[in-house]
Amino acid sequence: MQLLTAFILFAVLFTASLLGTRALITLLTRRAVIDVPNERSSHVVPKPRGGGIAVVTVMLVGWIGWLALQGNLDVKSLLLAGLTAGLAVLSFIDDLKSLPARLRLLVQAAAVAAGLLVTVPDTGLSNGLIPVWIELPIAGFAWLWFVNLFNFMDGIDGITGIETISIGGGLLGLSVLGGIGAFIQLPALAMVAAIAGFLVWNWQPSKIFIGDVASIPLGFFAGWMLLETGAASDGSSGWAVVLLLPGYYLFDATFTLVKRGLRRENIFEAHRQHFYQQATQRGFSHAGACLAILALNIILITLALFVAPAYPVFSVLAGLVAVILLCLLFRRGGRKVEQAV
């Protein structure tokens, strides 16, 4: 995709998301689709929930619409878009009236299974190094976990926008540098533009929350692109990128889940134990925590783009150290740290 074309498409999708989210603020407020804070919330003021309707709509329409205009629309893209839209519909129903966790998980698993059928090449994700019948369950579990951790981590103003932009931006950079094929550029650009328009209204102090209607399908969509990246890359460098770009989300969500499981706590129950939540409890503002995560993500993107191709293992270890250091900083908290930055 040419630079000018990409810029115009980004501007159109960004504007559509920006205006669409603003319209939703009014509509959802009138319809009383409101998130009421409780003792486990990181917010104290009720706000409309469901701004992700604009994000998912703009992202999918931009992606599929452009493919259709260019005459490149294929069955695989239509299927993935349909699965993403289906998860959005189910998740919005869950936003309105809580659905059973088993039902949500079953539908998500079905979407992941269908997505794997069109994502995994004949040679498998490891190009034949591991039998496909072993790879598929591992990849399916990882993708399903990624879908849910994206939802778990959506707890403060701006965090979903920052993480989505970081993952999409990293994939765009990798594609431009030739690390993966150009096929990933359009869906990544559409995702970044759509979430950026929403982030304007979700930055602290937020006017609207994204809701499960977008956090679940965004996890599915970003997870698909990461799997495509790993499968399309030669050697271990591609999988290093897959671990690095969402590194903070992967570590925070997984560490917290394991910790809660070992304590025999209900892992599906809402809580305030994630590192970013500890940060806001100890003096960081929502914006300050998000900017710290953004700074970390810039380091992770740099490792993914320029270090992982030559030194994949070292890049992952370096990224892990950077993630752990930020988590320790979040646990310590403190307004002095924020003010110093």
C-alpha cells in the first residue's frame, strides 16, 4: 500500500471512529447503557459502556470495504471478519445482560477453531518442525487465552487503546521493513485507525468505555494477526515478535491469573490485582500508567523490529526484563515517580 493511500485511509477511518464514538456517547447515555462502578472498579463515576461498537464497525468495514474496492476480497477475510463481528454481537449482549461464562467461552472457542482452519498453513505454524495435531490445540488455547486477557486487561482509561495501537503499529512496522508480507498492513492499519479515534474519548478523564463489545473481538482480531505473523516468518524470529509486541498484556494477565489460581480465588471474578491496577491504587493516574505502558511498548517494538531478526532469544529475554521492571515499578507506585517523568 502506497504511503499517501495509507494516510488517506487512516484519516478516513480515524474520523469515522471519532465521530461514531461521539454519537454513541449520546445514544448509550439516553438508552441507559451505563457502567456503574463497584468496589472492584478503577472508576468512581458512572459512564456509558459500548463505545467499541464504533471501533469494530469502522475496523471491519474499512478492512473489508477496501479489499472489495481493490477486487481482492477473499473467503478467508470474509470469514475472519464475520467471526469478529459475531463475537462483537455476543459480547454486546453480554454488556447489556451478563451471559453465562460457559456460553461465552464456548462461542469464543468455536470462533478460534474456525479461525485456525483458515490461518494455519499446510506445513503448520512451525513449518513442519512440530506435528500439526500438536500445534493446533496449543495455538487454539493460546488464541483463546489472548482473547480473554484482552478483556481482563481493560480496566482503566486508555489502556486498551494504547495496547491495540502498539500491537498494530508494531505489525505495520514489521511489514514495512519486510519482516512479514504486505497482507497484514491493511487489517493492522484499520485496527489502529479505529481504536485511535475511540481513544480520543477514552483518554483520562474518559467520556465512554469500550465494553466487551470491542475488547473481545479486538483480542480475537489482534490474536489472528499475531498468529499469521508467526506462521509467515522464517525461523524463530517471527515467534519472538509474537511474544514481544503484546508482552506486557501477556505477562500481567498470565501472572495475575496464576497467582489468583494458586490462592484458590475465582479467576473469573472481577478484581483489582493486575499490576496496572496496583499502580493506580498507589498514586499513578490512569494516563500516567498508560504512558508508562506506552514507553515499555516502544522498547518492545524496537526489540521486535531490530533485534529479534538476528537475536530472537535475546530479544525475548530483554523484553521480559523490561516488562518485569515496569511491573515492579507499578507495585511500588508513587506520585513522585510520575512527577519525575
